[in-house]
Amino acid sequence: MSSLTLAIDVGGSSIKAIILRDDGTKILERSHIPTPHPATPDVIIAALIDLISTYSEYDRIAIGFPSVVENGVTRGAINLHSDWDGFPLAEILCDKLSKPIRIANDADVQGCGAIAGSGVELLITLGTGLGSALFLDGKLLPNLEIGQHIWRDHDTYEDRLGQAALDRVGVEDWNARLLEAIASLYKLFNYDKLYIGGGNSRLVNIDLPENLFNKVAIVSNDLGLIGGLALWKYSAKF
């Protein structure tokens, strides 16, 4: 029996939602609201409930959230607020909405929507921060936090490629940094495919070296919603 999934993507700048059939087709056009700030749990939960209340017919909810997520509990969310560390988001939303809910790291969700399911596949998301997801033959290694790892000069990948860095150095230098990061990540993971998503992926303008020419692809941000189906279809991964 087919189910309708309300897929939600919580980001540092906006919260997006859409209702999807099991095959990934949408019922309505996606909606979005600005992410409120300060983005404390109470404020975000109120915004989520207001957004969800605009939808009347759905069977279950899938949420991509910008933090490590372990069994529905958020850990980190450094681009939102420190109060998210150890917060039982799935339990609280289930109690308030009386609907089955599954939550995973937002980059993991987008990766589930992007991958082909063969070989080593890596996704990075370029936005307020830098998200990442790693897969081997379609199996997810959850909660990979490349953005928080040191790249060079004592800076993390997020320090070099997040929104603050883009604002500081400009698009041209940011793209140069991205090209360097793509090569660095290839040496680290030997990926068969690197997918680049996130709101700032629209600014990517690089000439790839020959050895990476067929290994890198820009993907739609809608996959951050469509990938939410995987939280139900392949629940063992989460």
C-alpha cells in the first residue's frame, strides 16, 4: 500500500517541505519558510509545527537535520544553536504531532537521494556550513562530519568553504578553494563519484583536472527532500 511522506529539510537559512509518493513524485510544489533565529529548539519546533500544519494529508514524516543524529537525538547543530546538543527531537515531535517520524543528518538524506548505489560515493553540501555523506555500494556511513576536520592552515573544511568564507573571500577565491578541496577529498577517499549540493552549489564554476572530470557532479537541492524517502525505505541504514 502506497504511503505519503511529508519530507522536510531543515537548513541554516530556510526550512523546506514537500509531500512525496513512494516513487518520489510530488503531490504539491514544495514550500519553504526562513529558518528563525536564534534557532533554539523551542523556536525551531514551533516553526516546524506551523509549517507541518499547512499539510492535511500525509502518513509519515522524514526530516533532514543539520547535525549528527543518533536514534532521533540531535548532537551538535553548530550552525543553529548549542541547545541542540543531546536534544530528543524525534520523540518530542512524535508526541506533538502523533505521526511516525524519522530524522537523519541532512547531508545523509541528500546523499540518499543522489547516489547511484555503486562503489564509493561522497556528497558534500555547500551552504551555511559544509555537510557530507559517504556511501559504499549504496550503504551509508552515517554522520560523517568532513566539515569539522582540518584541511589546511589549521582551518576546517567548513572554515574554508562555508558561507562565512564565501562572504569573506568572494566567489572566485572560494571556487579555487573548492577545486583544491575536491582534489584533497579524492586523495582521502578515492571516491568513484563526488556529488556537490547545497544552496551555494549554484556558484560553482571550476575546471576539473582530467582525472576528476567524470567523477564530480552538481546535484539538485530537491534531493534533500526526495532522499527523505530512504529513511523509510531503507530504515536499517539509519
